[in-house]
Amino acid sequence: MAITRTEAAAALSAIETTQRRGMTLRGYRLGGPILMLWSLIWATGYLTMGLAPPELWLPVWLALDVVGVAGALVLARAGKPAAAGAPPGMTWRLLGGSLSMMVFALSVFWVMKPTDPAAAMAFPGLLIGVIYAVVGFWAAPRYALIGGLMFGLTLVGYFLFQPWLPFWMAAASGALFLSGVWLWRR
Amino acid sequence: MATSDDVIHQPLRLKIMAALSAEKGQPLDFPRLKAITQATDGNLGSHLTTLEKAGYVAIEKDFVGKRPRTQAKLTPEGRKAFRAHVEYLRAVVEAADEEA
């Protein structure tokens, strides 16, 4: 059976769309457990901010970030079948991305010197929220919803529950955990 | 120029072949294949059977704990046929563009 140009172009487009959807769903499956891990890191970090003296905050967060990045690398490697076509250079992308975010956050604190601890606590939530939202709008729509949720929860905590902000942020990590489950189950 | 593969060219079977081809030899389980192709259970099952009969897809059934699991993957013949069909589609588009 001979087919027309229009039919051939439509078939090629269907192939591309299907493969892109498959890649997105594979990414969700890979990203879900990583998000769950980071929700635990966040809960631990914010509980530390709520319960421990300020001089412990930075070293604890730095240690937690190292654990989070290492854990994400392990999960990414474990979740990617060797031949399943995940993008190459995953390790470097994860390392580079995480390092960039950490350097950016530390630089902002260094330059802006926030005197209000609540502002310093809210900043990571807003940063992660906007990064997820951008990723979502460009590549994987579910991340836009998760980013929006994190952004919104951070603002609600900052404006309405400021005296209890670290505990609010630790509790909001539960939403991040559930978001990870939501991604992973696809 | 190669010819069209009528088994593959049916829209849902094309999507199934495209999804499995992207897995590079790894099997896909039924729910994920359903999500990727956006097919219904019945449709997906019947078209998978057609592809299996053509020798393009291998279906494996096993149990994860007590839950039955169905997985599908491309056979070497299926991979070759899909590649040839995609080349045919590209050739049709290119030939029409050159004529225009």
C-alpha cells in the first residue's frame, strides 16, 4: 500500500510524540524516588533550623546537600536500565545542576545578606519551586505543578505562619514526598 | 524505495512499535505501554497480539509477587521492520518535497 506525503508526515510525527511521551514518563519514574529522598532531606534540614542553634544550620544543610546529591546519583543509576536510552552524561548533569543551585543560593545570601532568618528559610523553597516550574514548562508538565505547589506553600508559610516557618517548611516536605510518589507511580 | 509495512502502519500499532523501539531492547509492562500509547486495554491487547503474530513483538507473562504482569518488547525482526518502515516514511516525505 502506497501512502501519501501527508500520511507519512503524520506517522513520523506520531512516532516522535509517542517516543517523547515515553521519555517523559520514564523521567517521572526516575525522578519520583529522587524527589522523595529530597523531601526527607528538606524535612531534616528545616527541623534542624527550627530546633538547633543558627550556627549549626549551614554545616547541617551542606552535609544534607551532599547526602541528597549522592543519593540522587545512586537512585538515577539504579533506576536507569543500561540500554534504556536515558540521556547520556546523567551523572554530570545532576552534579553540575546541584552544584550550580548550591553556589547560586550561597551567593545570593552572601550578596543580599538577609537579616531576617525567615527570608533565608523561604528562599530555598522559592528557588526550588521556580526551577521545577521552569523544567515543567519546558519538558515535563508535572514538574510545573510540583514547582507551583512548593512556591505557593513557601509563600503561605512566609506570610501566614512566619513564627513557625521551619516547622511549616518541614511539613511542606510531605507535599514534596507525595509529589514524588505521584511521579513514580506513572 | 522500500515499501510500507501494513502491519506497522496502523496508528496504534505504530505507536506501540515506536514506544518499544525507544526502550532499546528493554521490555515495557502493559500499564506503561498503555500510558505511553494512550490506548484502551482492549485495543492495546488486540494490537499487541497482531504484532506478536507478525513476529515483531515478544510478550512475556510472569508474576510480581502475586500480581500477574505482562511485558512486551521488540524482537530483532520487529526492530528491523520498524526501522525500515521509518526509513520508508522519511523517503516518502523527502520524495514529495523534492517534487514540490
